[in-house]
Amino acid sequence: MDTYSFLRELADSWVLLILTCIFLGVIGWAFRPGSRDLHDDAAAVPFRHDEAAPQRQSGPEGARRDV
């Protein structure tokens, strides 16, 4: 058996099985019970130090503009 055929057979069987198990493990780890607080905290990082949005005022023609 030449090298290409061996590696092709290996990739088609065992490597596919290993990568499927890794994928399912990562999905299971991300959706495990109790991880919601960690994910919510990570999602709020970009907004952690934001201040209130600037107030808007109407211009003389009634158009809104930023202050």
C-alpha cells in the first residue's frame, strides 16, 4: 500500500471520527449547565465602560442633530 492510499484511508475513517468527537465535545462544553453567566459576561465586555449615549436636540428646521 502506498503512502497516499494509507493516509487517505486513515483520513476517511479515524481522523473523521476523532474530529467529530472533538466537535461534539466543544459544543457540549459551550452549552454545559452553569456556563450562561460566563457567556453573558464575555458578551458584555465591549459595553462594560460605556457611558450614557449623548443627548440629541432638534435643529432649527426640526432636523435632529447630535450635540
